[in-house]
Amino acid sequence: MGFYESVFSKVDYRVWMVLPALIGLLMLPFALNIPLGMDFTGGTEIQIITEKDLTSGQFESALSSCGDFSANVQDIDGRTSAIIKSKQEATKECTDAALKPLGFSDAELQRIIPSTFKPELGKTLMDQGTKVFLISGILMALIIFVAFRSIIPSVAVIQGAVLDVVIGMGALSLMGFELSLAGFAALIMLIGYSVDDNIVLTSNVLRDRSKSLGEQVNTAFATGMTMTGATIAALSSIIIVSAFVNMDVIMQIATVLLAGLLVDFMTTWFANVAILKWYTSKAKSGQSKSFGIKLFRS
């Protein structure tokens, strides 16, 4: 028994048509209110490499007078490497005075220069990023419509990409994930990843009507899962490695893409297969069908 038969043999396919959309609606408020990183809110970042054996707690306690800082400390070749961030602006005078009790000399403090991000710059980046994201989505939709020249299959592909972003971001928001500029760029990449499997599926179904829908879906599933499975494995490896070597930008990109691709399994192989099943059965009969939902078949 293939994937198609195992999924659609008992549960009415129309359930899969509406269930991801309902989940998307539930996740939409969380996706729209995902916590934003310092790139968008503004703040201060301090990078320190020192011979002193200091912990994240010591840095956070010392800098508490300058703002609410969080420190990520690692031991690299016997030296302490710290990346300390706050969503509040802190002056160099304040950070120098706060770090001096930890044993930093004046010469060392001169080399420690806080990077300040203005909230106005963050707003500009958010506005520009949103425009790029919307333009990318519109261009993707136009290409899909031109390629398939059929409204329902095209809408199914576009719906899959939208739900991947909404549900993926909603889930990350619930986990307290902060979206940075790198994560925003990953959302644009996710559009391409999202439509990839959908195009493979839809092309396979619409190209050859001589085969049964089950055969077409199973063939597309084998191809799509090979691509997606390899990508998910690679992204998971990147996240694990990034957690140990402190590569925040790479981790942001990989985390956003991984969340979207995991959601994509549901939107492509459940929701979009169900939509194509309804579409092809309607096309064969030449009649419009009612959309009454019966949860389980007898």
C-alpha cells in the first residue's frame, strides 16, 4: 500500500482540504506577533574575547546597570568568547564602567566597542523586508498561474506556500523564537522551497491523465520526499552544529527553513493532494460537486 492509499483510504479527503487552512487561521495571530530580534527593535551588541574565565551570569550581572543583557559565552582555544545582547541602547561609557569590576584593563576596554542598532533603522529594515517578501510572493503566484494555466491547481500551490509561512512562523512564535533579519531573508527562501514539492506533485498529476491519481501521487511523493528529506537532514545538522559554534545567522536561516519544510509535508501531501483529487474528479465528471464533508468513510 502506497502513501496515497494509506492516507486517503479511511479519512475523507475533504477533511484534509480544510484542516491545514483551519490550523493556519489559528496560527495567524501568533505568526503576526512573532517576537522580533534586535535587527528590527534596535539595541546593543557587545563582542568580547578575553583570557579571563568568565561566565554568562557574570557578564549579565555586571551589565545589568546598562540594560537587560543576555550573554552567550563559549570557550574557544582556552579563551572566553562572549556575545552579549540587549534590546536597549547602552553607551560605551556605561559598558566600560560595568565591565571594569570584572578585571578588564583600560587597554582592553578600548578594544571593546558596543554596536548600537537604532530602532529607526529596524523599522526601515522591516518595511523594506516586507515589501521584498510581498513582491516575491506576487511574482511566485504569477509564475505558478502562467505555468499551470488553471485556477484551482495554481491556488492549491500558492495556498501551500502561504500556510507553510503562517503555520511555521506561528509555531516558532509559540516557542519564543525571535525573528532577525537573517530569518526574514529565510522566509523569502522558504517560498521557493514551499512551491518545489507542490510543483512536482501538481505537474505529475496534470501531465499524465492516463494513470490513476494514486499512482501519480505515489510517484511524486517518492521524488518529493527524497528532495525534502535530504534538505531537512541537512538543515537539522546545521542547527546542531550552529548551537555549538555560535553561528546565529546560519541558525536563524536553518531554523526558519526547517519549520516551514516540516509544515510543508502536511500542506503538500495532505491538503494539496486532497484538492487535486477533488479537482480531477470534478474535471472527469464535468459536473460541479457538493462540498459536504463526511469525516470518515464507511
